[in-house]
Amino acid sequence: MANFSKSNVPQFSVEVYQNEYLPEGGREVSAIVTVTSTGGGTIGSAVAAPHLYTPGQGPDAAVAIMVDCSGSMDYPPTKMRGARDATAAAIDAVRDGVRFAVIGGTHVAKEVYPGGGELAVADAGTREQAKQALRKLSAGGGTAIGTWLRLADRLLASADVAIRHGIVLTDGRNEHESAEDLKAALDACAGRFTCDARGVGTDWEVKEVTGIASALLGTADIVADPAGLSADFTQMMETAMGKEVADVALRLWTPVGTSIKFVKQVAPTVEELTDRRTEAGPRAGDYPTGSWGDESRDYHVCVEVPEAGIGQEMLAARVSLVIPQAEGPAQTLGAQGLVRAVWTDDMAASTSINPQVAHYTGQAELAQVIQQGLDARKSGDIDGATAKLGRAVQLASISGNADTAKLLAKVVDVVDAPAGTVRLKAKVEEADEMTLETRSTKTVRVKK
């Protein structure tokens, strides 16, 4: 794992928002932890002018682009053309000095460029050669995404770099390997590289694509019209080029008698992290957050503390940021925050809910009821779907999540948003339903 000098690493800060007051006998403490990284800066300028980048200005990176070349990519032919154009656009956004490869994915994975088990080093010449190689891509064969990911892992591991990133584009269901094979590949790749996943058209499985992104700490989205792929791929690659520090973990230390109930990312998307804990010494655990550039994210931490009497107070958890090392102590990133518990007989203090905690509890419920509502709709449970999607409309309205409200309005007729009164639409475009499901975990931040 690379060590970074202070000059090229973003500075991290941690802020904790909570109501620390508990009633007598109260044991559950919730806090929203905002993590912000700023001032890395070296890469941002490199994205704006990639050809002015000089290696050594920021951490090295390697990127593998996995393009679906299965037979279904020929229906309609614009899909394969769109994928080739999008991959070419992404290659243009790879900055000089970054190592990269293109993989063609069917029921097997093939190296499209540069080949020979290697990565190319980006410059004007290799970018042009890669785009020439793309022109030979044709559609034919099945889909086994686990094989694509394993090849990407082998190629990315061949480079001694700080940031390793993958991009997967698929248009179909993963029909040529078992769900267990895909899960085994994701387990093998987790923590080794981050990966964004995109579904093009409407013939792919939302839970498959979002599951890949979730396991590999990347983003997932739908590109219903292949014409939109180039803009999406360019933006995805520019974001990847903006990452400056990899493998950051949220480290939680808790005192004796205290346990972590859950840890989840709640902005910019909802992502459950509780089960991803790795032990980090006495009473401490690390939760992976992936790669960071200049950005801010929010996490909901819930802690169970031992009972205590009125007037007592304690440190419920200490939050810090680290880069775990294979050997030796973790590299600390300097920032930390404290979660406190204070027992009081002041009812007003102990019963008020912190606005940040309330907001994100609602956003997490919003993601959940959308999933439940769409699943109920698919299974023919009209009443269940109406109730869940009505609650989703209500939560989106309360929290000001306008993007999700718009997506919901394509699946239900909204009678009364604040009350959550809706009717299911008789006819829903498949792309609209898939977009709602794919983007259901996207949240809006609290207006501070």
C-alpha cells in the first residue's frame, strides 16, 4: 500500500451530529458522522488538462474497462456502437501516466487492449491504439460477469499503484454462470479495486448491477438509451481520475460494555456497512469506504451503551479515519470525532431527535420502501405496492428529495404527496421502473 506525502493527500475532517441526551435506562445512541476530504487538488487539475499531468504529482492509478460483447449487444445495433463510442470517450478521459486496459466480456473475458496480461500507460499514442482496438469489437456469446471481474483483478493487481478502479457495462442478465460464481468473484475482488456498474437498455437485472457496485464500493446506474453512454462514461472516468487516496476505513472504537448496532453510509447513497467490519485491535473495528477525492459523505452510526444513572456521561464511540496496512499499524488520516451519551431527567432534552438523524433515518426508509413496493408490484400484490410506494412518495416529499419524487411519479399517480396517497399507474415504461429501482438508494443531504 502506498504511503502519501502531506502535499498530495486531501485533508480529512470529521463532524458528529447527535442528540447525546438519554432518559434514565436509555441505551441507544445514534449519530450522523460527516466525513469531508478537501484540498488534494493535484488530480483535479490533471482531469481538466490530462496532457499536462506529470507522473509523481499525485497517487498512481490503474483502470480496467469491462465492455459487454454478448450477442444481445447487437439488438439493436446502436447498443454496441454506443458501447464502443462510450469506451472511446472514457479512454480520452484517462490522464497521462495512468495504467489502463479494456476487457471484452461474454461467457469468457478477453483482453481487447493492450493484451498479453499487461496494462498500457496512457498517452496520446496508447489512447489512439486502444480506440483502434475497440473498432474490432463485435457482439456474440453469453454473459458471465464474474469472469470479467476476475480478469480485471489480475490486470489491476499487476500494477504497483494506489488507486485501482473498474467500470462494468452490461446489457443483459448474468445467465452463463451461477449466482454463487458471481458472488465468489465479488468476494475475491472486494477490497482489491473499486468498481462502477452500468446497465444499458432494459434487459438486465437491477439487483445484479447494483450488487456489483455495492460489493465493490462503486456507483450503479441505468443508461436506458445507448446514446447517453458517452456522457455517462466520461463523467464516470473523470470521477475515477479525481480519486486521490484509496482503501480509507472508518474506524470505530467503543469502550467496554458498548456495542455497535449498525453502521451505514447515508449520503450520497444508502449503503449498509455493518457486516463489512474487520477487527482492528481491542474494541475497535474498521468499516471500508473505498477511494476518496475532494468530496463529503455522511454515515449513520448507532451504538448500544450500558445503562447508567441520571447525571452520568460517557464516551460512546470514537470515530477516526485510517488506511489499514497489510503489515504494521494503520496509517491514520488525522481526523476524529466523538459520540457521547449523557443521562438526564430533562424529558425535552432526552426525547428530541437530532434533525440530521431524523432526516437520514427517513432517507434509509425511503430506499427500503421503494424496493419493497416495486417487489410487491412485480409479484402482483397491488395493495402492498400501493401502500409502500405511497409511503415512499410521502418520505420524498417531507425530505425534499425531488429527484426521487420525479421518478416515483412515473410509476404512481400522486393524489396527495404529504399524505402519501397514490394510485399505481396501469401502464409503466420498463425503463422508468428500472430507473426508480436503480436510483432508489440515492439520498439528499440535510439543509444545514
